[in-house]
Amino acid sequence: MNGTPLWALESFWKKTAIWVTAGSFLILVVLTMDSLSKTSAGSKRVPAYTVINKKIDYQYNKELHKFMPIIGENEFLFGKEYTEEEARQLVDLGKKTTQAKNCMNCHTLLGNGAYYAPDLTKAWLDKGWVSKEMREGMMVKFLMDPENNARTFGSNRKMPNLDITEQEAKGIIAFLKWMSSIDTNGFPYNFKTINAEE
Amino acid sequence: MNASGLNGVMQQTAALYEKSHVYLNNFKSWVQLDSSNLSDGQQLAVKYFIVAVILFFAQILFGMLAAIQFIVPGFLYEILDFSVNRMIHINAMIVWMLYGFIGCVYWFLEDESGTEIVGLKLGNIAFWVLTGAVTLVVLVYLLVQIGPGKDSSIWLINEGREYIEAPRWADIGIVVVMLIFFYNVVATFSKGKWSGIAGVLTLDLVALAGLYVAGMFYMTNITHDQYWWWWVIHLWVEATWEVLVGVIMAWSLMKLLGVRRKIIQTWLYIEVALMFGSGILGLGHHYFWIGTPEYWLTIGGFFSALEPIPLVAMVVHAVYDSGTHAFKNGNHPALAWIIAQAFGNFFGAGVWGFMHTLPQINMYTHGTQWSASHGHLAFFGAYATINIAFFYLAIQHWRGDVWMGGGSQNAWRWKWALGLLNGGVLGMTIALLIAGYEQSFIERAVEGSTWGGYFSAQNHPSFQNAMGWRLFFGGITFAGFILLVWDLLTIGKGETRKAPEIIES
């Protein structure tokens, strides 16, 4: 055989490149549509914003071999039951505030961001808030004046004062509570919540 | 202000302007660069390169400030907090690399298309608009920093999403500038001649500009937010940027070594097939833990595990071509940086990425310094190196195609700059890897990622020592950068020998 074999031809690889790219992209588009519909707020994996009215926990599921969020009975935030629209507005304010205050360039959210401060994925459930009774009050105070309510765990790293208003602080807490209810495929592993018995 | 006060200010401004003019002229006569050696497109390209180098400096500077804060947490507290330094550190990086890429393309556009750039004036306007916008964005980052939790903050100050923090107004500006750039590329190739390189470049730029738009929306739902955010970040740096670098590398190898176009373009198509074939669905490795369905564990794990393959192919390509041409080339520093790119890309993006890409491991490494370790070596190895190689190609031509082969004067400078920069980044990478390992064990595996667990890992001596070493190697990198700039400004000055003619073989 004298001609160049097929696998060494420029034209063969050109066609391969085009087909592989187009094919992969098409699969990605289909998967994207599926993923977005399965993760809209109110889906099984990403609960509705009214989940802030409920008790949230995070426990190991023996059948699934992973940690799963558990949504329980009513446990109001700031002693109030939020309607669907009120809950959405409050979480939205919190989410927008986390962006405007650039939280992600110190903290991680769902494990993404910077590594100078702790992950916020399950921050609502963290034992650092001592007890469920103290949690909301401590969080509001901390967010509004982190310098004087610093929680450095011996690291000397203090969150700076970010001019967070009381309403914004409440929004952030609602956002964190809602985020802790998302099914994150078992990440983080082995997390002991504030509800867990010592 | 009264009239005399205003007069005084104006006089001072005029004096300052005159003084800076004198300094600029002194500098110009010192560097002795003759711009008549450059074509119009190349003159535009070097503007991009100059801003790229300035932003490279900003990247290292703010990275060092952030690195100090890991060791001395009170350093610049509530003046330039970690979040601000870190944001400028990573934004300067993204933007200088984009400036470098745009410069590279403008550099070879006329040569590759065989005609003059169609919208040169527009390209120049776009350059100044982009540079003005970047300056304004950085000033707002530094001086305003944060805003209230309202849409106006996201539009005017900071979008608060890692890597694409630029406020929305700037996003729109970036898209407009990219469209002008894209128009210039397509119109110039259409007027002149198309080639395989031209085709791949054009399609890649469509994807690159189009993807950016996916990151321009605010969403309350953080799962959706991060879903689209990764579309931009991943499909940029692990797909379209890699292909763009493949294009730049292909053209450089033709010019530097005289590799035949047919071989270069066949390789380029193979790389595109492998890169997009693994990288597009490899996006799934960012969808393990953000709330997205479980099938991403399989798809993301499988395809991202294939991502190193095209990078191996690129190493083979660069080393094989250099070998068959017995390393005969007209620009030693540029070729050295291209070889550094091939290996840096393979180790940084390929090996360091593969190490933590499988979900079984990523469960523990996600959100730790592992990612920072990978990020440092990958961005430097894949993208900083190719830009630096191109800076050397550009400066050689700017000096009138002077000799930059064996026996060049002061060759120690580029060699030491190469060694210090690569050694510095590698040192930071290893230090961060050790910190990442320690975090994975103590914070993630043992203590279950609570805040208490996070801080016991941060306070651990292994972690603290690693941060010390990271800062030290940051200093080495900084020294390498200073030497690099000095070398770029002086290399080939007073050289009378001409570069050898490299012919295709």
C-alpha cells in the first residue's frame, strides 16, 4: 500500500475533531437541560425556599452509603413562618449579599471558592453555634459585627466588618439554612451536626 | 476652590505630565526598540503584551499579599483584606493571560492570512476601551471593594463569583471587545487566505466568547448559579483556552523550528479531538457536590480522567518536533519556554488535575489547598509559559530579527528567569499540595469538615509550615519575574548578528 494510511490523514482528523466536538457538546446540552430541571428550587435535590420553615439535619444513610440532608417538622427561622414568596425574597437577599460582600474569595460555598475561611455548605448545621437556641442570635451578631464577635478557633483569622445590615444578616442566615438542605451527594463526608448527640 | 488654587493644581498637573513624558522618553532611548520593525498588527499585539506583563506583576504582588495573610492574619486587616487581594490575584491572572492570547493572535494574524488586518483602527480602539475598563474595575475593587446586597452592587462593584468577579457593566464591555477581536480575525482570514490553523482558531473563539455570556446572569438558586459558572470557568480553561494554546503553539513551532504545516495541522486536529472529546464532558467533575444528579459522578470522573491524554500528545508533539529538527532554532529562550509549556501543561493540568479528579478522592480533597496547588501549576504551566515564549518571539522581531541562539550575550538572564519562575511555581505547588493533603486528612476525613475541623487543620504545624514555604517560593517567583522583565527589555540590545533563516523541512 503506498498512500498515507487513513489514521495519518489530515482530512480524517479534521472530520474526527468536528464530529467529536459536536457530539460531546450535544450530549452536554441534553445533560444540562436534565440537570437544570432536576435541581430547580422545589425539586427533590434542591428543596423549595420554604424549607427555611423546617428543621434540617444531615445524617448518614446506610442504604445509600452516603450522608443525606433530612428535612423534619416545623422549626421556624426568627420565630416566623415564611410564605413561599417571603422565603424566596429572604433567601434571594442573602444570596445577593454573599455576592456583593465577596464571601467567595475567603470562604467556599458547596466547596467552591477560596480557602482562607471555612466552608459554608453546612454552616447552618455547624456545632460551632453551640446550641440550637443560641444559633440564630449568634449568627446575626457575628455577621453584623464579626470583629467583636470573632470566631477564630485559635487561628487569629478574623472576618472583617462588611457593613452587613440586620436584614441582610437575616437573609444570609436564611440562605445558609436553605443551602444546608441541598442534596450534595454526600459531601462533606462524616459531618456531625449541631443536632447530633455527643 | 478659587481661581488661584485651580491654577496651582493645573500647573502641578502639567508639570507632572511633563515629568512623566521625560521619564518615558528616557526609557524609550534606553530600551532602543525600533517599532518600524513591526507590522501594524504586531504593533497592536505588543500593546497587549505590555499590559499583560503589567497585570502579571499585579498577579504576583497581590498573591504575595494574600500569602502573607495566611501567616500574619492581621496584615492589612480591613484595609486590603484577603478577599480583595485574592480576587485581584486571580482576576489579574485571567486578564493578563487573555491579553497575552489576543496579542499572540494579532501577532500572527497577518502572517497566517497573508494580508493586512481589516479592522486595525477598531482593534486599537478596542484595546484602549478594554484597558480603560480593566483599570476602572481594579480601582473599584481596591477602593470600593464591597456593596450592599442589591443588584446595583453586582452591576457596578463586584459580582462576587470567583474568577468572573468583574461587575456586569464590565462583562458587557468584555463581550463587545471580544466581538471586535473576533470580527478582525474572521474578516482578515476571509480577505486573505484560510488555513487549518485559521479554522480551528475561529471556531474556538466563537466558543470562547459565547461561553462568557453563560456567566452573566444572577440566580438565587446556588446550584444553578454554580452550574453555569462552571460552564464558563471549566469550558474556558480546560477546553477552549487549551485549544487556543494549541493554535498558538502550532504556529510557533512552524516559525521556530520550521515544522511542516501538514504535520502541524494534523496534530492540531488530533489535539482538538482529544481535548474537546475529554474536556467538554470532563466538565462533570465540577458537578459532583453542587446538588446536581449522581450521574455526573460517573460521567465527570470518566471523561476528566481522560483529560491528560491530549496533554501527553502535546508533549510528544513539541519534543518530537524539536528532536527531529535537532533543536535547531532561531530563538533559544522562546523554544525553552515552549518546552516548559509542554511539560508544565502536562504536569500542572494533566497530572495534578488527575490526582484529585475521581469522585472517591475528590470527596476529601474538594475545597482544600489541593485545588490551589493544581491551580498554580496548571495556569502557569499551560498559559503563562506560552505567553512568555511569545514575548521572546516578539522582542526578537522588535529588535530587527537579531540573533537569540547559542552564545547570546547575557544569556544567563533568560536562563535564570526561566529557572526561578519554574522553580518558584513548582515550590509553591508542592507546598500547597502538602497543605492540601493535611487538610484532606484532618479537616475532611477525621473531623468531618466542621468549622472546628477546618481550623484544627489550619492551625496544624504541617499546614503552617507549608504556608511559610509557599510564601518563600512566591518570593522566588517574584525574583524570576523581575529578572524576566529586565531580560525582555535588554535581550538582543546591541546584537548585530542576524537570526538564522528557518525554512520549512
